[in-house]
Amino acid sequence: MNFATIKLDILRPVGTFDSLLLDATITWTLPPPQRGPLQTSDTSVRTTIQRVVNGSSEASLTWNFTLSGEILDRVTFEIDDTRIGKKTSSGIVSIDDKLNFREHFDISRSDPATLIIYNVTEVDEAVFLCDVETDQTRWKDNIKVQVVGKSMVKITAVCSCTARVVVLIVCLTNTFHVAVCLLSNRSRSRQNVVRTRKRHTRR
């Protein structure tokens, strides 16, 4: 008896993977305004601006997103195209061991995508990238940090016109320096006049 050999070829339908990519979308819910849902054909990268106060002990850059038709693999953070660290889908966080990143940055374990900056300085005025990598594609969104605020520096000096010790309070900002001279002769004389009038009125 002769048996015929039958060979079955299982072929993947043409366009299956492409259709999966078309179904994959992301919606950025933070930072505002909400953006999406975006399809994989949209490769644009948004940049929003966030102001943080100079000298802050801690500042957070927060992204949030919802995925559809794909599975999260990891979230990576960068500063001016230099990687800071990453967080895997299982919640494992790692900060790159370079510069002073491990002392200056951290990644939230509880939030989906929050980068923490410690001891903010003007050096942190940069573009920060959130890179969301899934089993289908990668999505990117930027936050441009502007460092604002002021720090007060107290300087003791001798006024050449009065030969008296005065106090200079210098307000340092990103755009200008302002020096204010306190305890001048005029301010003291005005205070003395006010006090004299008040005492005379009480009598």
C-alpha cells in the first residue's frame, strides 16, 4: 500500500504585524494638555515647559500615559540626549553611574513615569526626555525645564559717602542683579522723626 505524503505549510497572513502596529496607540495624560491617542505613524515629539525653583531640595517631572494594543517594556529618561536611567515594567529602577546622576536624580517607584531632581541648580535648565518603550514601538515626550526664583546673598560693606557699615542684600535671578542698600542715613532719620511724632502725640 502506498501512502501519499502530505506537507502542510503554515503561513502568517500578510500584513498581520503591520495591523498590530496600527492598533497600538498612546495617550499622554501628563504633562498637560492631554495628547492623543497617537498612532505609530505619528513620530512627532512634543515639548512642554515646566518651571522649577532654583535651590529647591526636590522637584518632580511627571509624565503619565495610557497604552492600547501594546505592552509596556520600560521607561527611560534622558537629559539633553544623555541617559539618566530607566524603570522596567516590573518596577525595577536603575540610575546610570556617570557624572553625579545617582546623587542628583531618582525615578519614582510608584508613579508610571516621574523623574525626581534633587537640589535644583541652573545646570538643570535643560530638555528632559521620557522614552516609553513597548513590545510594538517607542514613544517620546519632552519637558523643557526653566529654573526660576532667586537666592539672597547678604554682604556687609562700608559706604564710602557715610563711612558707615551698611548691609547689601543682593537678589540673584536669571536675568538681573539688584542691590538694595539698607540702613542708610535717610532711612534712619525718617524712622527717628516718626518715633518722635508718635511719642509727642501720646502726650
